Amino acid sequence: HPIFALFAVSFIEFFGNSNFKKYAQGGSRENLAAGFLFYSIMIYFLLQAFKTSNLIYVNTMWDAISTIISAGLAFILLNEIPSAKQILGIILIVSGIIFMEK
């Protein structure tokens, strides 16, 4: 089932994005390199998801899962507090996942 690969993609994407964010805010070249490395690994898991499902499902679920995981990890690891509007958006995304499930 592609959902497992999509969870891996989403976790890896968070770490890639967080390294890109650190680099953009004056971080080192190592942050930039780590961001590219995580994105390279992410492509492998994305290809695994495409082997068993169609583009519409994979892309929609990846966006949804990525948003949920990124929001949770940003809150836990980066101390970023979501607004009420963002929390409502996440709730709507979870609702969308329910409708997308095969």
C-alpha cells in the first residue's frame, strides 16, 4: 500500500525542508547539502508509492500527510505554534484523507 511510502516521504521531506530553512536563515552549506540529500532519498520513496497507485491518489495523499506531519514536527521540534486558522485547515485535510482512501 502506498500509504507507508508516503509517510516516509513526508517525514523525509520535513527534514529536508527544515535544513533548507536553516540555510535560508544564514545556516551553513551543510544545511543546504543535507536538504538536497533528504530530497534525493524522498524521491526513492515517492517512486515506490507510484508503483502501486495512481498520480491523483499519491500526490493528494502526499500533500495531506506532509502537511499534517510537518505541522506536528514544526510544533514539537521547532516550537512553531499554529494559528486557529491553520488548525482548522489541518482538520479539513484529515477529512479529505478520509474521502481519498481507496
